[in-house]
Amino acid sequence: MSKSRGNIVEPWDVIDTFGADAFRWYLFASKYPWDGYRFSVESLGEAVHQFRLQLWNTYRVYVMYANANGIDSGALALDSVELTDLDRWALSRLHATVATVDETLADFDATTGARAISEFVDDLSNWYVRRSRRRFWDGDSAAFATLHHILVTTAKLLAPYTPFIADEIYGNLTGTVESVHLTDFPVASHREPELEQAMAVARETVRLGLAARSQSKIKLRQPLHAAVVVASGAEREAIERLAGIVRDELNVRELRFVSQADELGEIEIKANYRTLGPRFGPQMPLAAAAVAGLSGADVANALREGRTIGINVGGVDHTLTADDLLISMQPPEGYQVEREGQHGVALELEIDESLRIEGWAREIVHAVQSTRRDADLDVSDRIKLVLDGADELLGAARAYETYLSGETLAQSIAYEVLANGFAGTSTQVDGLDLRIAVTRV
């Protein structure tokens, strides 16, 4: 940047718009200093959205639910609660991050440390907090103790990077020391690498399963019977250990396992014209026919073992490698498969009456929660709920009334005809009309 060229960015304009912490974080985390900077206000705004707001929203979730449940943060201690696998995974990820940040800062490498913190906060927000919302809602002391410890420790990690937000979070969560900048820097201690690896396997399974959901265009709120997972040995043990999380994330009632991805469907083999065309020239149609006649299962086994594939074209033997073949899988009837390499998940797509009714109940809960938000109700407000609409939906609500009450904090549910102009929400679920009215108790 140069004043004479007129291409400078006035620092105070940036700081007044985004804050000093956001500016510091962008300079630390965006690029290594020796790579040179190409500064843009738009990129700084993205950094604010991707990290600072994500961190602040995680902190806000803790404060909101702690206040709603009357949690005394000063009384929270990890050694006084029974931690779940999810809690222990989050704490292990925290200490892995502490180790990375401590090591990189000691080497004057602020950028690698900043990126490690950013990745951890993303895991914390999009996995731990999202998976624990029900526990926060219920006042689970282990969840609160875990998140409190993590936020306080993260504030200490962030003190050299974003001093103001670090002090704000630390000061509000603990009053043991006047400022986060007067505390000792965290020391990595408790790690559970096996649990971290198991959770990584479970999350990869969830990612593939959600991709299959997306391909099938079936909403996540619609339960399905089963997911068939490719896993064996340690990977299967990891998924079985965390099966509850995988089932909840995929919204399936059952997990089944196969040992090879080939078992998820029929393998189809085609010739790769890009690599084989120049090689076979006019004989390419004969080569393609020879490839199409190969056994999909035999080819998959050979490639998995690192062997080549042989075909005969015009009386001459030729050897093919994985680059010469296009391998796809045709899922069994009624399934949607998502596969990457030897990993895969198949979702059973058939939706019977029981699943459909449960799906409607979940859609009703979603619609009621939207109505609560539109009415500016607090997360802890109890309500009276009135439902009107299609008989099928009201039947689903009655069948799952206990679930509906618990999720929406409805102290009573009435099924009445709501006149036109009522203060509430009108929506549709699978083309069926639903009308909702809520009143704070």
C-alpha cells in the first residue's frame, strides 16, 4: 500500500467498523506474514463472520441456557460431574489445540496457532454445542461444566490474539482473576487420541449419510428405518461406540453394517475413453465392450488389492489400471448410497405409516418453535398451544403429544378450530394445512 498511489486503507475506518479484535485476528489468521498480504475489507468481514461471531454465538448459547436453568458457573467443576463420550471428546480436542497453540507461539508462528483455534471453535460450535442443545435445555450439569471449562480455556488461548473479546468472555464466566491477561497460559494435559479418532470416524459416517439424504431429497426431520454402513474392525467398533450420535444425526432407527463398500449395491464398470481412446484408437469400441463384460466385484477386489486388470482386444492381451476404468455403483432398489473409496453409507428410503407420522410430529415441533420465535418468547417460557388443521397432522400431534409438549414447553395442548385472523402461524406439512397459536403461560 502506498499513500502516493492512493491505495491505502485507513486503519481507523476498519477498526471503527469491525473492531480491533477482528482486525488483529484477520492479520494473524489469514496468511503467513512472509507470504505477503492482499488486504480487503470484504475478507475481513468474512473473518468476522466465520470465527468471531461463531465464537460469540457459542458463548451466547452457554449464557442463555445457564441463565434459564439458574446455573452457578462458580460451582461448576469437571471432577464433580459424570462426563459423556461427547464431553470427553470436546475436552480432548481442547487440549490438542492448547498443545498446538503453545508450541507454535513459542516458535513465533501465530498463524498456525490461530488456525488451530479456529478449527477447534468450528468443531465446538457445529458439533459439540449442536449435539448438546437438548442437554443444555434440560440443565445437564456435565454439559455446562464442560462448555464452561472450554470457553474459559479458549479465552486464555485467545488472549494474545483478540485481547478484548477474550477478556469479555473470561470476565463474565469467572471472577477468580481480574483479567484474563493476568492468568497463566493453558497447559495441555488430558488427551484421548482413540476417542478423537472414533469421533472422526463417526462424523465421516454422518457426512456420507447426510450426503445420501441430500441426494434422495428426503428432509432430515423425516425418520428412516435404517442406515447401512461400510465398516469393519476398529472403524466398526468406533461407530458402534458412538451409535447413538450417528443414529440421531442421520435420524434413523437402526444401524446395520457391511464389511466392504461393494456390498452396498451392484458395481458397474465402464471404460475411461480419455485414457484408453489414444491407446486403442479404432479398436476403442472393442475395448469398451471388453471392459463392460468384466465382473464388477472381481475388478473392485483386484483394484483394492493393488492388482491390474486384464482384457483381450483383437486377440491381444492388455493390462488396465484404476485410471483406465470408471467405477460406479447402482444402489439396491429402495436405497440411496453415498460412497467415497472404501467408505460408504446406504439409507433405506421406504417410509411406512409409522415413520410418516413421526416425521409429521417433528415437522409440527419445528413449526411451533418458529411460532415461538415470531412471538418473541424467551427460550424458557412455558406456553399454551392450540393446533388446528388437517386430521392427519392433528392425529400425529396426539400420537406424539408428550414429545411435542417436551420440545415446545407446552403446558397444555388444545385441538380447536382457529378462526380467520388469529394471531399465530399458518403453514403446510406435506401439503396438509396446519394452524398454530401460542400463548405465554
